[in-house]
Amino acid sequence: MEIKFTDQEISLFAQAGYLRRYSQNEVIYMEGDAANTLCIIQKGRVRVMLSTPEGEELTLEIVEKGRLFGESSFLSKSLRPTTVTAVTDVELICCTIDALIPFLCRTPDVLAKVLQHCSETMNHLSYSLHSFRFMDRRQKIASFLLEETDEDNPDKDISSGCLPYTHEEIAWCLGLARPTVSSVLKEFENNHLVRCAYRKVYVLDRNGLRNIAFCS
């Protein structure tokens, strides 16, 4: 279950921070930038990724409304370990650590949620590392489809087992080549596990995907 902040809680963050807007595909910050703010998404979605000097990119997560990113700002004089870009037009509440700490001390319920979110981020990264290291391409894609469509998420436009991602976006998230994703999804479609449409993948057989994702 993802930790999300309600509209009311986001408005509380606004008391400690300031509003920033970014257009689709705009860079919010780069790997190596000073980590001086924590951000909560008021509108839209962002892509958190790693990059190499050769220009290769690995998406760690797509983060939507009501969620935080930029937790590294809690570390004194730290640098951003990731690059974040806007997937859609985005509105963020950005808080400096100096303004955020007194705010969190006054709102213990929000503080508890921030700590839960940080723990969830660590769990997600651990799962991602396991996936990249130990799963083959079919397992990665099956597991990703199951995880992303486990429950409806209006902020990601996910409902009724429909994932509104292109093959390229799935490839981003899994560190795979787009032709590889397309090939595996075609196989899944031929076996009636999913149905592919324009910019969408419909999950039809969750048990079938589980058998692929968790086979030894």
C-alpha cells in the first residue's frame, strides 16, 4: 500500500513550502545537484531515474500526486542521487529542510507519514534491486504489471486492471529495451494474459502472470 498524503495534508505542507510548476518533460533536478528541498506532488506525475555519463537511463519509479520525493534533503550537505523529470505538467510543494523540520514537529501525524514514506521508498528500492538482479525479462514484466495494477490509482489513471503506459514507459521502469517489452507483451497477449491497446495494457489473467513472475 503506497503512502499518500491527502489534499488537506498537502495544504499543510504549503504552509512550510512554496509552489513550483513544471511543464511535461522538464527537468526538476539533476543527479549531483544540491539536495536542499523535499517535494510533495500536488498535481501530475514525475519520473525518478538514474543516468550514466554515456547517456543511459534507468527509471526507478513513476511518482504521482500525494507522494513525496527528494528525501535525500534530510541529509546535511548531500547531493541528489537521482534525476527527476516531469512526466506530465506538474505542481509541487517544495520545502527546505530548515522550514520543514519545525513544521513536522508541530504535526506529528504528518511526521509519522513522512517516516513511513521513507521506509516504503527503501522497500521499493530493495524490491527493484531484487528484480534487476534475479528476474528474467518475462518475470520482470509480469511482476511489474501485477504490482502496478494491484489496486486502482486515479492519480496514475490506473483502474480495473488497465495500466496506461506505453511500451517505452514500461521499458523505462524495468531497465529493458522497448523491443524486448513489446515482444514479451505480444507473447502475453497471445496467451490471453493481457490485452494491448494504444498507450494501454489491460491485465486479463492475474494468476497466469503470477505463475510467470514467481516461477523458480
